[in-house]
Amino acid sequence: MTNFTTRLMVAAATLVAAAGAASAQTMKAEIPFTFRANGKVMTAGTYEVTLSHGMPLLYLRSNDGNHAAIVAAQAPHDAPKPWRAAGGPVLSFECGNSLCSLAGVWSGGDKPAYNFAKPKLGKDEPTRMALVALLPEKGD
């Protein structure tokens, strides 16, 4: 009975993963600055960005293969006006004096936007938001 239960759980996990992959959207981002994603420091460069809508996760992988992160999204919400005004899918970053942190993502259209947990900046530290356009991967 234990062996059957284990096989059933593995089959269910495989189906969930396949469903999540089927609803994933992969895009490209040219990020011109060093940033933090899920506590990991990532260098400036070209990144493959995959947003899984089934389980709101964002996968970031640098084209050179040296940096990668998986970031869990918070509750979905309507895209803020500046994101919609950008005209298409965007990544947003909250920047302080020394480093930017991944703050949100929107895949465009009528899809929801998501925020990400990020470190708090200093009390008097000036902040700015930076938006980076997400472009379709070649072949999409």
C-alpha cells in the first residue's frame, strides 16, 4: 500500500508540473544593472524570464548560465498605471543607493501583475523604481 501511495503522489506531482509548464510564458530581459532576486545578487546582462501562471513562480536565468534564481510571487493584482503605460510586459525593480531588487512582474494584456518580497531599504535611503521591458523569446 505504501508503494502504491508513493507512486500516486509522484504521478500527481508530475501532472502538476506539466500543467504549470504548459501555462508558462518565457520572455527575454536586458537588465542594465546589478540586482537582487530572492536574496541572490545577479549581474547586469540578458536574462531568460519564465513566469509560470499555474503556480506564480518567476524563473530567471542569465544567458551566460552563471546566474539563476526562482522567485515566488505574492498575490496577483492589477498592473499599476506606470506598468501599463510602458506598453507591454515589464519587470520592476526597487533601487536604493547601492543595489536594485526585483520588485514585480507583469506579462502584459489582461494578465495579473505580481510583486515579490524584497529587502527593506534604509529609513532615509532614497528610492526609485526602474522598469525593464520583457520581450518575446525568438521562436515564440
